[in-house]
Amino acid sequence: MTDIETKTRIARQFIEALPHSRALGMKLVDIGDGWAVMALDWRADLVGDPETEVVHGGVVTALLDTCGGSSVMSHPTAPRGTATIDLRIDYMRAAEPRRRIFARAECYRITRSVAFVRGLAWTASPDDPVAAAAGAFSVEGVER
């Protein structure tokens, strides 16, 4: 098994082990060294405003948070565990109703105890994001 196959397996296990990610229907789309792409399909039970059919902002936050954690888990220094320390979400617009939401997160810096992540969520194009994220995640067992 290659390194990226191992990381993909670990990331999928990480996502599937989280009850909220299973309940929301999050899926890992792609993963690489220190980055991950996830998707979440629109569902009526995830809507925050029945009149507009827009997915609740908390769902977008959960997707970006989980995607951020996955990007940390896939970092080349292979941390064994992670947890969110801080997460800032800037909402730029409402997600388009009845559209799949994508998120991409990148772990751009990692120290012995903290990983720094940035990410975007979008429906039609990453050039027109729904939200942007910046976060810090704890890490265990970073190889140096």
C-alpha cells in the first residue's frame, strides 16, 4: 500500500468515526499531502431556512472543520491524532439551494503541537466561495 493510499484509508476512517460527519453524509473526494477535498449533498433535513432551502451555516462549518482535520491527518509528517483548537469561518454568501457543497482544506504549516489550516467551501466553483476557514488544530506524534 502506498503512502497516499494509507493516508486516504486513515482519513476515511477518521471521517467515518465521527458520528456527526456520518449523520451529515460527508464524503472524502480526494486527498494528498496536507490537503483534502470533501463533499456533502444537499438534503432537506440540513436546511436552515425552509423558505430559501439554504443549508444551515453550521453544516458548512462542520464540513470545513472535518475537512481541515483530514488535511492535518494527511500531512507528510503523519500526525497520529488531531483536534480543533480554533476555527474561524467567514461566510461570504448563502450556499445555492439543492446543490452539493464542496470543501477543500490545506494544512500549510505544522509544528510539534499545532497545525495551521485554511480552507474554502463552495457549490458551483471555488472561485465563488460560500465560506472561508482559518483554523488551528492540535497534533500528536509529529515526526521531525
